[in-house]
Amino acid sequence: MTSDQETRVLAMLSAFEAGKKISELDTASGSVSDMRIEVLDTDGESKVMNLSGYHRRKRRLWTLLE
């Protein structure tokens, strides 16, 4: 392993060890319009979506199902 590879592996290990469980995260305090969530797109890739856009789509779906 090269010195550069070792540095990169150590950086990844450090990030992994510093990770938190969802239950350990701080509570969000911003405006819903400023918040983003991770979603899986139809192609299976992770994408980002504004939380307010998700909320509108969810409300629309529940209205259609009633």
C-alpha cells in the first residue's frame, strides 16, 4: 500500500468511527423549506429532495387515496 493510499484509508476509517446513529443526531432547528432529505430514485441511486417538496407530494398522495 502506498503512503497516499494509507492516508486515504485512515481518513475513511476516521470518518466511519466518527459517524453517528440517527438517534444520536441533534434535532433540526431550521425552516422546513431549507431542509433536505435523501431519497432513492427509481434507478436505485441516492438523490436529494427538499423536505417541503416531499411533504407536498405525500399530502397529494394521501388525498388521492382517500
